[in-house]
Amino acid sequence: MLVFRNTGEVNLFFSEQLDSIVYSRLDTSNIKHEDIVSQIFYSPDTAIIIPINEIDSVAFGSRNETVFKKEVRQLNDVDCQWIIRYDGTNIFYKLSTPSNILPSKGYILFYGERNEIFPNGLAVKVNNVTRTDDAYAINVTEVEFKDIFDRLFFAGSVDTPNYATTQSTNRRKSPIDINNIYFSKDFNVEFNGNSAKFGVNYNLNIKNSSIVARPLDGYYSFKADLHHSLGTSMSVDISKSKFYKDWDGLKIPLGRYAMVFTPYFYLKPFVSINAEMLCNMDAERNMVTHINYSSKKGSKPAFTMTTEKADGNDHASTEIICDGELYFGVAPIFDFNVLQETAGVRAKMRFGPCFNSEFGLGVITQLAKGYTIEAYGKANLSACLRLKGEATYYTRNWFTNEEHESNIFDWQKDYFKKKYDLLPLFLYSKAVRPKTLKKDIVEVAVKIKPDSLMEIPKEIGFEIADKSNISVDSCYVNPIDSQDQEKLCYATEMDITSKNIISKEVDIRPIVHYAGYTLKADNIAFNNDMPIQPMVFTMSNGITMALSGIPYSGETSNDSILYKAGPHIPTPIYDKDFGKKQFVQTVFIGNNENNWLLGTWKGIIDEQQATYTFRDDNSGTLNANSVSHEFTYYTNYPQSGKLTLYLDNDTAQIFIVNSITETTLKCMDAETNETITLTKQ
């Protein structure tokens, strides 16, 4: 459907995209009137208000037609073979030009293409023909389109070029889409001793296009949704430098409409560097951009560009060093050409991934020496899809084809912003150094976010250092399978019994292999891994009554505060991050259990036969490996359900009692987790 307006504008609607048409009291300034003043044309994503007093006529179906005046002669490629040059005033023909090709006085000449001779096409009237020594000089003056055409109109969508001069009666319910405009290029960059390789693969689909050309009234309109898809690759090794370059690309004509409206699309790759950078990366970016261009005779062209959606992803095959910004991709340029006009509008875009970071070599070497929160905080890479847009108004010299451009407006906007952690972000960290007399062991565990950027997981380990920051031991570990795919888990146990540690205190920290360096994260605080259980009690006149958590295992006071320790309540432990399910069952050793414990018990401990004798004065004897030791034992210490033996050789054994009867004692070594069964003799 076509709505012709007395302003010279024409609105084109495709029936499949037109939801409804309603009368309205709102005008184009959104002011409500008492009477109906407009009609609103609704489509799925837009509403166009047209004042009723501007509607001249409405037509359904195609009204496309091209009708030349009788005296017009269309030049073609055969004619151009005889033409030497054109200086804007005279067309010079070869002296050997056949008489049927040489124009005569009074002819109107029209050439609807653009070439080296007629860079802006041709629409002229022949004033006279003069023969010189080396050519025929055809003196001409420019004419308007109304001197060439009786009728000239086009309304439709971007299509393959159609130069038919007869009226079309085809009706289209929806716009035609132009798919798979494809451009691919690899290019190398070398500057100031730096080198980089870039690759771009660009695909453009033009959808929902709408073109109206009414040349005799000087009105042109172009609307379309541009679906961009860009794949990029880069292999970069550059020191801190600033560099910009673009390359010649691909010119894509978008057809000729109403003989004189010839928009085209031009693609060229570009790169903008202001960074120190070392990386190998691939990136994908997708975007939908809506453009709206219109031009009326006597008015400056109007142009808008909006972005509707954007997405993408990134992959890196090596570690990334980046201090600065890198932006590269393709620069699509739309040129809205009208034949023989020496002024027009261009829509320029720069479209591609942009990366920036402060994680340069200086920060990396700093973290290799030691952790600082400022340096570790710079270990990230910001990525986005950057669109830089510019609309320009150009004027072209008729003779030299040189141009002068002036800016109408420009803008820059970043879409699909993401931040990648280049070093692990520790969601959880825990270290334990059990107090045993047999071994000096450090247990450590961390959880991190999985790396969505790097194709190869980072090497993560742990380092133990003394208080002088001298490394005592280190190791690298593999991730543990986790039921929660949002986290990666690492855990290990490091035995430093044989290490010569001057100070008894040590620090433990995660370490990461990155870009050939070993980088240090923040220290992990130690804790004793002893759960504290609640106990509720009352006190009156110095007498304590326990209300829950009976019995309590001890008490102490400090700064006038009385602390009471409740019993350890056995609970199942479920850790979905580390993929473990563990249930530790213990019993409280009460009066009956204490009586059952008295006597002699035999069993296998650490692959050796052992005999324990418990006496009612909390003393006992251990016979193992033909060696006998006396010990003192305590039940429910240091926690409920534990049996602790202090031997005369200054060592200790702690057992977690799982169950006890008059004949069988089942327990677990708290240090080795070995399951033990003792039988009463």
C-alpha cells in the first residue's frame, strides 16, 4: 500500500507487516485534538502517524513505472566506446564515430550508469556539434529529470538490479530479503618492529527493506534492517604502540531504482591499536542495525541509525597480555546515490570487537614477585561489540570527482559488554594444618569460576612459604569433578614434615602459571576445622542447668565472659562443589559405653596387630610391633564421640567412635581416616 502525501513524501507499507490502521486525535507532536486529525499505521514494531490533511491519495499494488520522453536518447556501452572524455561542458567523440552514434543538436542524452567517463551519470541536452582536428566536440548543458522522463516512480524493497522501462503490475505482500553478502580477508600488520595478523569474515543480510524513489518530485527514501555477523581472529605480539589502518574492501551495488537512485554498500576492514598486547584470539559478534534515510528536494537529507540487538562470544588459545585497547573489524558504508547529483549522504559504521585491559607485562612481573590487591585486580579483560556510526554530507566536484565531506552527526556505543577474569577468581578458599605430633601436614582447597575465555584450563597450584616469604614447598593440582558446573574445585594435601622450617608458622597461597610466569594470589587463612555446636543452658546461684546439647564438654572464662563448649552433633556433609557426599556417624560415650570400654581389645591398625587395655583410672597400655606404651585416655574429647590417647612417647592417637558394644568397638583414625574394628578379649 502506498500513501502519497502533498509534502512530496510517499509511505510504503507491505500488507504482511501492516497490523491495523486507525483514526486518531493525536498529531505528530503527540498533541491531542478534539477532532480526528491523523491516521496511525501500525506494524509489529512501529507506529507511523500521518496527518489526514497531508494525505493526497492511497494506492494498492505496484505503481512502478519508467516512461522516457520521445526525444531522449539512452547511451549504452557501445556509445561509450566512441567517447574520449567529458569535461562537464563538452563530450568529445572520436573522429571515426559512425553517424548513427554521433549525437545531433537538440538531442537529450541520458546515461544511467557511473563509469570513468561519467562518474555521476549523464542527463544533458546537446546544444551544438563542432568538429576539431582530433575529435567531435558535443557542447551540452545539464537538464532536470522532468526533461527526460514523462513518468518515473519506484516503491519496493532491495532487489536484484531491474532496469526495465515498462510499468510493473506485480504485487508484493512482504519485502524481499537480500542474504549472504559475504566478505572475507586476512591481513598482516607490521609497524615499529611489531607484527600482528588479523582475519575478518563478515556476512550481511538486508531484511525488511523499503525503497521509495520519486525523482520527478525529488523524494527518496531507504529503510532496512541490517543483520551483521562478524567472525574475527587475531595473533598479536606488539609493544606499547598506537596504530590505525584500513584496507580497500568490496563495493556492492544494491540495484538501480527509478533509473536514477543507485545506493551501494562498501566494505573495508580496519584495525585500531593503542596497546601493549600478546594473544591469540577468536571472536564472534552479531548485531541488527536499523537505518532510515530520506531526502526531499530543497531540504537537507534526514538519516537515523539504531541498534536493536547484539551478542557474541570470545575464545583465546593462549594467555592474554594486554595494557591498552584494540579495536578492529569491518567498516560498512552506505552511499545513497542519485544520478548526476553532486551532493548526498553517506552512512558510515565501524563494527567489531573491542578489547581493553591494564594487565600488561609490568603487572605480571609484579605478581610474580608477590601478591598485591591492586595488581591482581587488574587481571581482567573487558570485551564489547563497539559500533561507531557517522552520517556525512558530501559534495562532489563534477570534473575531478573529488569530494568534500562534512559531518552531520556521529556517535559511539558499546554493546554486549563482558569482563573476563584472566586470573582465577577465588570464590572459596580454606586451609587446615592439623595439630598432630606424627606429621606436619597442610590441607588446602579452593573453588573458582570456570574460565569462559581460555580454551586450555590454567595450571593452578599451591605454594607454602615461611614467615620470611621463602618458599618451603609447592605443587600443581588437577581440578576435581564437581556436580556444580558453575565452579571448578582444586584440593590437595602437602606434607612438610621433612622441610627445614625455621619458624613454625607458614603461609599458603594459590599460584598460577601464566604467560611463562608463576603468579601469586593472596594468602589463605588457616583454620582448625573444628565445628562449634550450640548449647542452651541456664545459671542460678552458681548452679548450671543444661537445657539442650547435653552434655557440654568443657568451659573457660576470659575477660569476665564464661564460654561453655557444647558436644559435637554428627551431621551429614554434602558438598556439591567438590562432588563429595560424606556422613560421619559418632556416638556419645556415656556411662554404659565407658564400662564397655574397660578391658582388653585387639585389632589391626596400620596393617599391624595391636592390643589396647583400658583401666578405670583413665590409664592404659598399648602393645604393637613388640613395643609397649603406657597411655592416658579421655572420652568425648576434644569433641563428643572422640577417644583421645596420650602415649608416653609424646605422641597422641585420636579415634572417632562409630559404635561400641560389650564385644565390638568400631572407630576411625581421625588423622588417616582408617576404619578400625577392635574385638573384646
